[in-house]
Amino acid sequence: MDGHRISMLGTGLISDFYTMTLHGQRGRDEVGVVYSRSADRGTAFRERWAIPESTTDLRAAVEHPGTDVVVVALPNFLHEEAVRLAAAAGKAILCTKPLGRTAAEAGRMLATVESAGVFGGYLEDLCYTPKTLKAIASVKAGAIGDVTWVRSRETHPGPHSAWFWDGRLTGGGAIIDLGCHCIEIVRNFVGKGNRPVEVLCHTDTLVHPIADEDNAVALIKFESGAIGQFEVSWTFRGGMDLRDEVAGTHGTIWMNHFLRTGFEMFTAGGGSGYVAEKAETSAGWLFPVGDEVSELGYVDMFSDMFRSLDGGSIPQETFYDGYVVNAIMDACYASAKAKAWAPVELEWRGGRTPRIASHPETYDGQVVIKREILPDGRHKLILKDPATGDFTDRIVAVA
């Protein structure tokens, strides 16, 4: 079918990444109009990307007769209004992360989209990085057994726009900005149907004179017994660090998406060119990124969104997923305030996930706790007597 014409709401860095991807990769879709709160920024963005029109009228951009998809790439406090206008216009909606500032706000946006019967996609790009997609497929195929623990880390020197630093506009600090990525990465590995139960979170403001957290760590307990762990920071020096680790009963996955990209370069020239997102210098040892929009997941994200829109299917990341992420972030803030575990309060649509069950082997009537290979090739078994609960070692030869 023919491509889509898009109303791009916003002219910040994320809108540049989105438009670069839409115009340069799929090839069939294009931005027909761009909205900005600043006429000058709107004009500059329109000229930079050869977009036919720019406007400072949000409603006019959303209701533009020549577009059928609205991309919400606005500051957090404007998401709900933009979604309401787009749903009323009957257009497909793709909204950047986080969906809302709170679960209540995200829940209203979800209800708005569903009651209007329009397509809603959650633009969570880091769930679509090439490494992540391949790792998720491996986990779903059973390559590492049952997932027991997932760690996701995103840290950098801080956001690039003033509004990010004002929690009244965003809903919070580093958790809202970065934790939303980590949480959804964790959910993709433990299973979207695995209910988040409770959270233990610590936040602090260590460097910046702001009212919200610039550092946070959290543990998320899921119904299966799996644990998700995230680390986020706005005070990490040296660029943007994106790493994930997944542990299962039969295997482990490690991924490094950014910072140490496998592309290293040294320059003493002190140039001023762009290196990669959040890079702090253009001299010395640098870690460029070959195809940034692909490595950060934008290409596969938009391919999934438009493929789902065209085929009438559900994308990998939906407004409901965004709502669940917001509910978990609400629990993070509640936990940090109470300095205790806090329940995740949400309207759960998933089923029940059984607790991870062990299926140990037995040897000579004993339960094998662990098996390891010795230097001479024999096996050492750690055994437990099911009758007494006693543990013993046994060395056995393997034919």
C-alpha cells in the first residue's frame, strides 16, 4: 500500500531522530507538517528535513487534512492533550516515551485511544535495538531457560533540553527519563504477561541543584519470582552507557549497546563534529556509532509500528505497555519515599505466571544441587538427601 503522511509534533532531538528514520529508511512515509511551539524552530526544522509545512497551532497540525498519522514527540506535560486531539481526529497515534507523567495520566490516554478505536503505538526505541530484538527472540525460543534476573542500565551526563530538568513538567527526574526504557526492556525479557508485583527503589540528588533525582537504582519483583534491576543516572561522565544483562536457568546474555560500540577512534585535532548522542567531547578517544538510528532501535521500531498499522495487528509496544511502565515508575517513587518495598498498583490485563520451578536431576536417590567438571575429567556432585536435608560431595567418573 501507499506510505503514510505524518504530523510530527515537536522539533527537539527526538523529532530529528524520528524524521531521519522516517525519511531515510522505510522510504514510503514522510512528514507532511511539523508543529513547534516556536515559529523559528519550526521553520528551521521544516527546512532541514524538506517538510512542506510548519505551524505553531497544535490543533491545526493534528487535524491537517493531508496526514493520517500523528507522532507525539513533545515534552511529557503535552502528551495527554496531543493524544486527545489526535484521537478525536481519528488518526493513528505514535507517542514517545514515557507515555505519561503518572499511571493515572497514562491510563487516561490509553482509555482515550481505545474508546476512539484508533491505532496507538508506544515509541520505546531501546526495546527495538538489533541486539535486543535478537536476544528477546532467543529468550522466547528457550535458549536460556526461565529468566530469573534482568539488569538494565542507562546513564549519561543529563538531558539536552531545559524542560527535562523541571519535574513539574516531566513527572520526575532520571527515573522518568531513563527508567522507563530500562523497565520496558526488563518486561520484554521476563515476559509481558508476567505481572510486576512490588518495587524497592532508592533515589538521590547527588550533583545537580534540582528538586528531582539525578540517580536511582531499583529492584522489581515479578509474579514468576524473577527480579528486574535498573540503574539510571544523569551524572555519568563520558557519554551514554546502555547495557543489559539477562540471566536464566540455562544461560546468560550480555549486551553493550552504546559507549563501547566496537568503533574506537583517537583524535588530537580537537574537532567540533558530532560523535554520538550524549558524547561529551570530540577530541581524544571517541566511540562513534556507525548507524545511530538503527543501533538505537528507531528503524525497527517504526517498521514494526507501520507494519502493524498496515496489517491491522498489535505492535510490540502499545499504549498499555506505556501505562504499565508508568505504574512501575509510580511504585519506584512511592518506594523511595517510604524507604520500603511498594506495591505496583495497576489494572492488570495479563494472566497468571507460575513461579519458576526447578527440575533437578537425581543421582543414587539423592538430589543433584550442582554438577561441575574437575581438571581430570571426573564430575563433582553436590547432593542433598531428600529425607534428612543433609548435603554431601561425591566424585564420580563419567564414561
